[in-house]
Amino acid sequence: MATNRSRRLRKKLCVDEFQELGFEINLEFKQGLPEQSVDAFVEAFLAQAIEANGLDYVGAEDYGLVCLGKRGSVSPAQRDQVEAWLKGREELDKAEVSPLMDVWYPEKPINPAA
């Protein structure tokens, strides 16, 4: 694709100064955890860690992508708050939180201006 794009096109494509950042999570629940406990965890996660921070979550109960609830990027502070919330949960054996990444083009590096 051409690299000389108009501002309007860059915004539509979410590139350059309009790059949007988010992060992935990968969760491992404790062995033998009842399904009701997993459901309660997911509800608490969505309410306390995601919605309370103005974020959205796309994925399953054990893997997904976290992005901003509106146009824009997740801040490092928001990422750290979600990670801290997950690390404090006893239902999990492991919670992996990826570094911030481009949510539209995951293979692209993060722009310094983003």
C-alpha cells in the first residue's frame, strides 16, 4: 500500500498517529474449579477490571483481547490495573498479560507517537 496517505485515510485505517493499542490475556484456571466459580469470576472480571477501567473485552473465559471501550488506546496504567486485578485472584493458577500491541495490525510495531 502507499505510504503517503491522507489524514482521513490514516484515521480510517487506524495507522500512524491513529494506531490503537490493547493487550492480550491468557488465563489458566485452577484444576477442578466448579463451572459456577468460573462464571462468577468472568462476571467479576468484566465488571471490576474491564468496565470499571473504560475497557472492552473480546474473547473467551480463558483467552482474549482487551481494548479501549471507545476509539483510542489502552494506557499502560489501565493495562497494569487489569494485570494487578488478575494476579490477585485465587481462581487462577496463571494469568499472562501481553505488552501493549496494535489491536488492528498485531504484527506491526508500536508507534512512538501512539
